[in-house]
Amino acid sequence: MKGASAPFFLEFVDIMLFVQLYYNCCLCNIITSMKKIPPILDDAMPFNVYRLALLFRRELMDALSEYKLTPEQWQVMRVLWETSEPLNQNDISHITLRDRHTTSRIVARLERDGWVTKKKDPNDARASLIVPTVEAEKLKEEVPAKLIGRFKPIFKLLEKEEGEQFLKTLKKLRRFLEE
């Protein structure tokens, strides 16, 4: 791939999901009904970051539709697939920046649809560990590969150095906001 690497893309998607949490959807609904974006908004970084997040989310929703996963469910599965040990819902909430109730609903849907199971936490009788099912583990390589294929033409627009700098900048902003 001429442009950014696969790990860059997958982390970028995760960051874009995070960025969505910081802006009000109403502004985007007003702007998307207009024919032309006013220059004052077109030149505003927050507007562009949020709009890019929405556009990526739309692409992600379409790419994940055959797996019947939402971007939020994908984010949880990605976290579970990439960690070396099972996580509880509090861990998942912390990593994905979602409140416990939202995480609970996401995990419940993933469990209902056969993506995860709950196991008792041997260290805490009150908690359950969330683990991918055998069927979900079989898709651990397939789903990311499909997403990389879907987003490859987009990331080819960026030279390797541009993609790396873009990711570095996103991480810098994210870390500041997380403090």
C-alpha cells in the first residue's frame, strides 16, 4: 500500500469514533442539508474533524453491515481481539470512553448476536469477563481485512509520511483531551 499502513487505519477509525463524542450532531444535520459549506466552517478544525468522523462512520457502517455490527460494537470487538487477556465491562468502558450503561447495552447485543460470552471473573465474583466466542475469533482476521480493503483507496490519498503525521497529531490532541 502506497499510503498509510493497516494499523494506522484501524487506530484512525478508533480515534474517529472517539471524536464523535465531542460534538453535537445537530450542527452536522443543519450543514449537510445545505448545498455548500460556508467558508467559516470549512476552515474550522472542529467542524472538519467532526465531519470526517461522521463520513468515516458512514463508511464503517456500510462496511460492517454484512456482519451486522455497528461501529460501536466493532470498537468493542477490536478491543477484545487486541488485548492479551479477557476484560470486564468497566475495562471496556474505560478504553472506549463509553459510560457503563452504554457499554452494557453494546455487550448485551454482542452476546445476543453470538460475538461474545461472559465468564465469571476469578478475581472478582461480582464481575464478568467478556470474551469473544469461537465464531467471533474466526472473524478476527476477516473483518479488519475487509475494512482495510474498504478504506484503502481513501488512505492512498495520503503519502506514508502524511498518514504518520496525521496519526501523531490526532494522538496528541486525544491525549490532551484525556487528561
